[in-house]
Amino acid sequence: MNLALKDIRHGLFRFVLTCFGLGLLMTVVLAMIGIYNGLVSDALAVVKAPAADVWVVEAGTKGPFAEASNIPLTTRDAVVRMPGVAEAGAVNYQNVEASHAGQTLRLYVIGYEPGRPGGPRAIAEGRSIGASHFELVADRKTGLLPGETIRLGRNRFTVVGLVEGAMNAGGDPAVYVTLSDAMALQTELDPAAQRVQAARGAVSVKSASVAAVIARMAPGADVDLLAATVRQWKHLAALTQAEQEEILLSSVVDLARRQIGLFLGILLSVSAVVIALIIYTMTMEKLKQIATLKLIGAPDRTIVGLIVQQALILGASGWGIGLVLILTVKDYFPRRVVLEPFNAMVLAAIIAAVCLLSSALGVRAAMKVDPATALGS
């Protein structure tokens, strides 16, 4: 006869309620882990999508994500002719707001040259951009569907494809357009101001500028050598892919990442204390039953098994409920929640360790119980 299960059945409703409460707490812990992972994943999503080896940016800046960068579009032609470069493409990045279906969408517009590096890595639905103007590929988080249109600036763009996981460090979903459309959108003026500029004969210098040029190297080519060569140019700087990712994590999202990490640490500590208190309280409430077991000659291992098994069942139930709940609701969070199997396994190990340590306190109290207390009132 398993005394742990028999005792659970005796107070089933209370035990289930305790497990559900613990499961809700584990849901919050798993949610914070997922939000932390999602913050890092979102920050790196756009920079990883082009599969670049080197980022050529404006001298004195940290690239198009941490700081504003403007370099001549002709830089792309100079970079692609350098030894070891297989292909290169110019890109632009900007945040815009657009109205769609009665709602205001905040979008991260990425301009790239179709057929060159800089576009989406994989199309999840629909097709890639095929026209030179007024087509876009959107992230699913935008809520846009293939065939729909949305106004960006003064022009309407047709959604031709969807991607997944494309967003900036702020969590704004991305849309991909051609570089020429992105440059036009960036330099657009209202009609009245445009007429004034045309009358003055003004020419926009910025319209021929891009945020960065990304290069992919030929197999076996030296990435560091290319970056060092570009840095010798007067108005340009170069960052390797690893350096670009490090800048994003150490500057753009560092404060938010540390804050969420600290909160997660506090939450884990509180959860450990709560689990310990629940298990210890459950043991203390059974001291008279434990005394009775001792009185009838039950061995110590039976009492230890009762306490440890109940603690582990409680922890496993709470972890399981929390995991099911977070997997059910994670897609409804405003920010992406990324939960890896490794995260769930680490949390399970932490819960098991806390349960064992807490049950050790309960066992210590149980071993001190005098069997004679079972005969008291």
C-alpha cells in the first residue's frame, strides 16, 4: 500500500487545489523565462535573417540597429568588388505607423534589393516580392493576410507573402518592401511641401543613402580581413555578424534583459520559498498520523517515503499544470514568448531539488515526533 497516494486521496480536493495554485505560480515563472528568451530572440531576429557575414555601416556608429547609419548606395558596388565577397546588398530600416482594419499598426519596415542579401530568410505563406514597387511581405504578427492592402505613406502596398519571427528589438513586427520603396517612404514629404521643394529645385541627398550594406563571403574567405579593409576607408566602418549581435545584446536590449533577468531570479526565489512552506506545512499537519505509524512499528523509511513522495508528486503536478497553461496561452502575449525544452527541464530540476530539500526539513521534524503523542487528544 502506497501511503503517499492513500493520504492524497484522503484529502484529494485540498491537494488538487494546492497543485493548481502551485501550477499558476509555475505558469508565471515559465512565462518570465519565455519573455526573457523572446526578448533576446526578437532582438536578434532581424540581424540574423539576412545571414550576413559583414555589415558595412557609417563610420563612428554601431550599425543600423543601435544607432542611425547613413552611407551612399554606391557603397554596395564597391563592397561587392572586394576580394572574397560573394554577394552584397543594401538595406534600410525604419519604424512607421499605419492604419489597417480600424487599428493603428506600428511596423518595422525593412527595405532590401530582391535577389540580393537582406530579404526574409523563408516565406511561410504566399510568395516573395516579385514587382519593383508596392508589394510587401509581412510578419504574421501584423495580422495582415496575403492579398490585403495597407497604406504606407501615400501609397498602398499589396501583401504577397508572410514570414514568421521577423521583428525588431522593440517587438514591432516587420514588413519587407523593395529598397526603392523604402527609400521613397523615408524621404516622403506632404504634397504641399513637395511642390515647394520642386519649385526650389532641391534634390534630396538622403534619398541616395541606405542604412547599411551587408556582405556574404565566399567559402573559405577571411571575414576579419574584409572587415579590417573596410575600416580603413574614411567614412565607413565594418562589423562582423558576431559583433553586430553582441552590440544588440549589450546596448539595445541590455537594460530590459537585465531587468527581466533580475525579476525572474526574484520570482524563482519566491517560488522556492512557497514550495518549501507548502511541503513543510503538509508534513506538520500529519505529525499525529506519523506518530501513529511510529507507534504501530512502521519503519523510518516508510515515513520518509510518505513525505518525499508527496513532495515530489506536488512539485511534478505543479510543474505539469504550469507547462500546459503556458503552452496554451503563450501565443496571446503581446510580446513573443519563446520556451525551449531545455528551459522546462531546468525548471523541473530546480523544482525537484526544492521539493527534496523541503521534504528533508519535514523528515527532520517527523523523526523527532514522540510516538506517545498519537495517544493524546
